[in-house]
Amino acid sequence: MAPVSDLAFDPWDPAFVADPYPAYAELRARGRVLHYEPTDQWLVPHHADVAALLRDRRLGRTYQHRFTHEEFGRTAPPPEHEPFHTLNDHGMLDLEPPDHTRIRRLVSKAFTPRTVERLRPYVHDMAGELVAALVEAGGGDLLTDVAEPLPVAVIAEMLGIPEADRAPLRPWSADICGMYELNPSEEVAARAVRASVEFSDYLRELIAERRKEPGEDLISGLIAAHDEGDRLTEQEMISTCVLLLNAGHEATVNATVNGWWALFRNPGQLAALRADHSLVPAAVEELMRYDTPLQLFERWVLDEIEIAGTTIPRGAEVAMLFGSANHDTEVFRAPERLDLTRQDNPHISFSAGIHYCIGAPLARIELAASMTALLQQAPTLTLAAEPRRKPNFVIRGLEGLSVEVVKA
């Protein structure tokens, strides 16, 4: 097995972060599983393997339902990080059955096709208002003016968070998500811990208010379900709300700006989209594939597995490279080419298996709504300045996307 150290894969190199896809091609050519010493992870770059492992119950997002840290050969997190891990470890994304099954069943009631469809008018109206303001101003930052406020407002509306309380939501989320990067620094960890405490304290108060005065929101629904016998601890309720907010907008925000940046770099495809708005649904899927918002997804090996003759022992960590899988030539024809008419597009940007993104249908509605509003109201939208890529690797996005709208 060849080492990864002699390849271009380097999650802390700005050049790699700017364009990781050539390095992914090298990884796929080198093998089906490769050990990466700096993070002590097994990298899985091929689509077929990633898709299979996401469904493999020998892997888990956690191991603590079966093993202690010591039994699993791992060191417990530092005590000063405890508030982050308490918050993170009680959300369904980092739980395994039966706890995952119980919580997902409850939350799924808020994401039924009928419920999501009821949100469509709200999403479209808000997207239209945000784009109208951008057009009126002659341009701005697509990230802060459209990409961020739309999904944050939608998920906050679902949860029942009052408009006056929404300003800290995005900063809290950004700080917490910093811990999902590879080998986060102590500074990043400290910010995540602080945000975890502040967000948890806020939600604890909001839950107490909803117990006294229930509404039609998701938090009230979770409280009612608890009272009817579907038990959620208060910590599970808090962690679920934070997860829904973070996962409910983080990918959508980054998919929006990554997508428009890709369109500006591919003017022929942008022209085709402007000429035919019926391409929007296919464009959403292709842009999610082309520059994947979540590049890497980690799983613990609970029981020994074998990939292409390589045995990966219990206690190891597997890093599934979504960005690489979505550019696998064995699955996608000319994957480095942006093709908004691509028909066969089994990208895995929303994951798969029991941890498939519960909010994927809503995310698709949000992405299509903002794209349609921009195509209709800002047909002359142009790039105003070259954007800067965020230094993060795992969660891929831009610092901003400055645009101009030339008025006729």
C-alpha cells in the first residue's frame, strides 16, 4: 500500500483547499483505501466504496454505544471540551440505533413531504425578497445577502425561534462547525465550546417558554411527543435543535456560493441556464456534485472490515471523501466538466444510509428558489471580485461572493 504523504493531498495547504479535485484523482488512481498518517485515518476515495460504507453497520458515527474510550483504544476528549461534546454527542447525526432511530422518527414528522411542501411558498417569497433587495442595491455579497439569510430563516421558522433572536444563530453555527475540521486548533475548540454553551443556554430557555406556551413549531412538537411517551431528554432536544439549525443551513449556504462561483467560471453553462430556467432542478444536483459542500465524512470502525485486500481494524477511523466520490470517472462521465444537463447524477452530497440528510428535500427547494429568483430578477448578475476560499477543508465554502447587477 502506497503512502499518502507523497501525494498532493494536504488538507492544510491553501492550494489544495482551493482545488482538491486533482489530488482526489491521484488518490483514486493509487488505490481504494489509503492510510493518512497526519490524521491517522483511512481515506476512501471511490464512489462505490463510499456508498457501500455509508450503509455498512460495521461502521458508526460513534462507538460509545458499544465501547468505552479505553476499550476502543481511544483517548477521552479533554475535560475543557466537554460542553461541545455533550451538545454534539446527543444529536442524531452522532448517534447510532436505537437512540438514533428514536430521535429520527420524531424529527421525521417535521420533514414529511407534505410539511416540506407547505414551506415552499414561504421559501420562494423570502428568496424573492432577498434577491429584490440585492437588485435594488445594484449588487452586494451573495453570501451574506442571499445565501445565508434564506436557509437560516427557514429552519429558525420551523424551530420557532423568534426573529429578534436569530442574529447569533449563524455565528454560533460557524464556531461549532469549526470542530468538524481535521485536527482543530485549541483556539477553534475554545470558540466551539463557547458557542455550544451559549446556544444550549438559549435553547434551554426557549424550551422552557414553549412548555408554558406551546406553538405550531418543531420545538413544541418535540415537547408534545415527549409528553405523549416518545421520550427525549432535554439534552437530546437541545442537541437536535442545534443539529437541525447547523445541518439545515450550512450545506445550503455553501452550495449556493460554491454553485454560483462555478457558474461564473463556466459562462457557457450559465448562459444555457439563463436561457432555459427549466434546467434549475438538474443544475442544483450538478452543482452539488461539482463542488461538494461537505468534502469528508468520518466513521468509526466498530468491527473489522476489509477493503480491496486491506484489513482495517476495529478502533480505526475511516474518512469517506465525498468530493472525490462525486468526481469518480467510474460513475460520472467527464466529472471535471460542469454539465447542467447531466441526467445520471447519483452524487452522495447528502450522504446515504441511516444518516442520509433528513432535510435534503427542503435544501433542494431552497437552492432552487434562490437560483430561480436570481435568474428572473438579476439576469445581468456578474462577478464583482475574485472570491477568497475559506481555509476549511471538510466544510467547503467561500468567505464571500461579491456580485454586481447591471440595471437596464
